[in-house]
Amino acid sequence: MAHEMKGTYRVFIMLNTQPGLDEKVSEQLLKFKEITEVHFISGIYDLLVVMEVSLHGRAIFTTIQEISQLLIQKIRKINGIRDTNTLLPFRSLIKHTS
């Protein structure tokens, strides 16, 4: 049975890096506490980043979009990132296996 995520949201960021810098970029990305996964992928993007953002303890009118945008602005400052594309799911279902 699938359950909706509540309180914590996953944001997916696809990144293009400068040639040969994907390893260094991934190391820098993993220093962010909100980033839980970095995947090296094929296709038009080099990396797929999974970021988990929590609204707990945030101002009541702070949105997931605002929090994500602040983090993405920090990510874009990493040397070697050429382009980003952010996917912000409006609803997520998680399959629990047991």
C-alpha cells in the first residue's frame, strides 16, 4: 500500500556539469544536509540529485517552493555546475514493503 509523504518533501534536481567535474560537484553536493542522494545518470543531464526538505519548524507561510529555491541558489554556486532543472512534485506516494 502506498502512503502520501507528509512534512518532508523530496525535490529532484537534474544537473549538467562542466566536463570532468561531475565527481567534484557530487562531493560538494553531498555536504548539504538536505541532499540525500546523488546519482550519475545518462542522457542530457549528468547528475540527478534528491533533496529532502522539511517544513517542520518553518514559518507558517513558508512554502516548499521558497525553501527549495533558497537551497537551489546555494547549489548553483558550486564550481562546475553549468545548468540545473528542478522537479518539484505536487504529490508523492511511497511504497512500503515489509
